[in-house]
Amino acid sequence: MRLSRQLLSFLLVIYAASISVAATWGFEDATVSVNKKGAGVGGGFKEKIGENKALSKPIALGASETLKILLTTKEDNKAKRPHQAFLLVKDPQSNLDTSFAFQVKENGKGKIELTQKDLPAQLLSSTGPLDASLVIASFGSTKPYSVKAFDLAVELDSGSPLPSSEKPLRYGKLPQIHHIFKSDPNSPPKIITLIFTAAVVAALPVLLGAWISLGANLNHFSTAFSSSPIPHALFFCSILAIEGVFFKYYTSWNLFQTLPPAFGIGLVTFLSGSRALREVQGRRLAGLR
């Protein structure tokens, strides 16, 4: 019985020791520096950051300065890249905060650069120093790290106005929208239509005269219509019908009203025209002109 009690006590001690040395996230070789634009190397402020201990003095960040933090993240004292590592900047008075992610490599080396332009207007208008905390965590049972690293004092330029914050988006009832659709396109004025129609009609006698001067034989009309009356009639009527479709499209029809009849008439024109051309070819092969 005494031996079993001693064994149980020994196991409890080992379990407590394992809990106390559980793996945790952390960092090493961490430095924070503030460099002014154009100051060159070594012209700014630089301080080391220790684990679980904040810097005693706040770090001032001017309007033309850049805050830079370098560190090496580690898991259980081994350098490793975590799932997330960021700098959490918080206003202790309003409890407003924002985060900036580190650029971490596979070997755990991370870097972040921050200027006043990166901070939201709500934090820039804070009257006191901001809390800057380092947050390192990942998947698994390893305990995350989240401890305040230093106080950040934002020193605004007295000559520049404080940037205004945008009004937050609120979802709710919006005023009714009245759509104004564009009116349908109108046909050209009638006077222009009449002018072009007169020009086309005046060109028809010229076309007929040129056709006769080139040797057209009008006596073959009766021969053509007697041998193939339906193809010639359909071809001639389909040409007139297509002109009528174009006229309706020009005056009142839209494209969707024009396409179906134009497709049907065009099919009739193609079939009847091929039959009519066969008849014309037969007369030419027979020596009839």
C-alpha cells in the first residue's frame, strides 16, 4: 500500500513537471528601431525587446519616421515559422485596436515596418500612448504568445491636419431609386430619308440604261419565266420582300423583330436564286444570249 502511494505521488510530480515545461511560442533576437527618412544607417533609435517584458520607455513615432521590428520566432526554443505573427496596436482608452502581420520566413526570421500612414485615424487621434503587443501562435497544442512589448507614442505633425476617418458602412433601408431609362433611338428626319430615296430612284434609269448598253436581251423574259416560272418569281419577290424588311427596320422595327423574317426570306432567296441561275446557265450553254 505504501509503495503504491509513493508511485502515485511520483507520477503526479512528473505530470506537474510536464505541464510546467509545456511547449510555448516565443521569440529571440528581437529589436525595434525608429529611423527618420534620409537619416541614413545608424541615424535613428534602436532597442532590444525581451520576452514577457515590456520596454520601460515609450517609443516615439514621428510623421516622417518608420518603425521597424526584427525578430526570430521559435517554438519550444527552436526557430520555426508560426501560422500567424503580428503586431497588435491598441488604444487603452477606447479599446480600439488594429493588427499588422509580420513577414516571416521558414527559418522564423520576421520583419515588419510601420509608419503613421498605416495607422487608422481613430488611433492617430488618441491622446495617450498606444499599447504595442507581439502575438505569435499556430496550430497544435503549443501555447501562444501574446504580451505587450512597448508603448507607442505617435507624434503628429503640427502643420498637417489630422486625417479624417471614413463613416462606417451601415446596412439599412435606403431611399427608393427611380430608374430613368434611355429613350429609344429615333430615325433620321424625314427630309433626309426623302433625299436618299430620291437619289436611289433617280439612279434606277441609269442602271437600266447601262444594263441595256451592255447587251441585255429583254426578249428572254418570256423564255425564262416559261421554263422556270416559280424560281424566277420567288427570287424576284424575295428581293422586294427583303427591301420591305429593311424599310420596316428603318422606320419602326427593332433588331429582334427584323432577324426572323430576314432569315426566312433570305433562305427563300438562296433556294430560288440557285434554281433560277441553273435556268440561265442552261440558256447560255445553248448559245442563247
